[in-house]
Amino acid sequence: QQQVKQSPQSLIVQKGGISIINCAYENTAFDYFPWYQQFPGKGPALLIAIRPDVSEKKEGRFTISFNKSAKQFSLHIMDSQPGDSATYFCAASKDNFNKFYFGSGTKLNVKP
Amino acid sequence: DGGITQSPKYLFRKEGQNVTLSCEQNLNHDAMYWYRQDPGQGLRLIYYSQIVNDFQKGDIAEGYSVSREKKESFPLTVTSAQKNPTAFYLCASSLGSGSKTQYFGPGTRLTVL
């Protein structure tokens, strides 16, 4: 079964708006939650990541909100720009082991 | 110029033929990974290697094989036993155990005709 569920599948946001992508997980052993950004024809690149001991992490316009009790985490992109148009993947891993479980991806389109 | 290279970018093969995808990294990373990406399904782990001469199956290893004879190289062979090989294949690497950041290559799009 899918270890990490991601929604929505696609998202259209106006320039300057807030993009919100959500992920949910089942395994409470997960201890690392990264978000990856992928442009067409390219490999994913790490955007931002969080560990479950904090509820929020911010890097520039990108923020991860983490709700441990609900087993959910989300990516917020403030002041969304057309250059942010890409596919975003959430992921989760556990222990020191580097096996990642990826969400199904969200295709973001920021309209000028 | 450090990074991960995958070649070729596009690959076409006839059904029933084995094909090998190349992955090379010059980041001095111990761990390397192969993922398959299909539309709407995210990334699924095929094989991974934590150290030279050692590798383990991921979630969808059937029909694939790998080798790790050198630290910098982790080739993936898609065999004729793989029932639906057409996909985008991504190689990644990380420093190793305890390091959570994976760096991805540009990918190889394999089309089986």
C-alpha cells in the first residue's frame, strides 16, 4: 500500500498567491520528511525538509508545516511565481536508513 | 563539476531486449539508488547500494538487475523479464548511512517498442 499519500494531484495558483500541497503518512517510525521539486525532463532536487521534533520550518518562500498527531505535513509556497511551476513530491524515511517513500506528486502551475 | 550523470537521456529498445542504463557520480558518495517514475505514481525504489559490492532489492526489483563494482558507478539492467519497462528512470546518491539528502541525476527515459 502507499506509505505516503499526497494531494492534490494538480494545482493552479495565480502569481503572488499561496500554493499548499498536503501529505499524509501512516508509519509513525518515519523521522525525516523532505520535499522535492522536479522540472520537466529533470531529476528531483531537494527543496526543504523537516524532522518530527519541530512543527514548522521555513526557508525563504517555502514553509513545511508538520502535524505529528495527525500524521500530516504540508508545503506552503508563499508569493508563488511562474518559475515555481513544477512537480512537487513529498517523501518520508525512517531510522538512519536512506530508503525513501515518495508521494505521487503534485503538478503546480503558477499563472502570470 | 560535481554531480550525477545518467546516459543516455533517451533510449529506445525493442521488446525482449535487455538494456543497461548508466549512472555515474563524482560526489564520493557511498550510497546509490535507482528509482522508476511513472505518471501519477511518484518514485518507486528499484535497487539500492549502501557500499561497493553490495546492493539490495527495493520495492519493484523484479525484472531488473544491478552491479556495484566501483564506488562511482551503479548501472541498471532492464531485462526482458520486466513486463512494462517503458518509464523514466532516475539514479540518486547520498553520502551514506545517517545522511538523509539524496541527489538525483537528470534521468533516462526508456521506451520499449
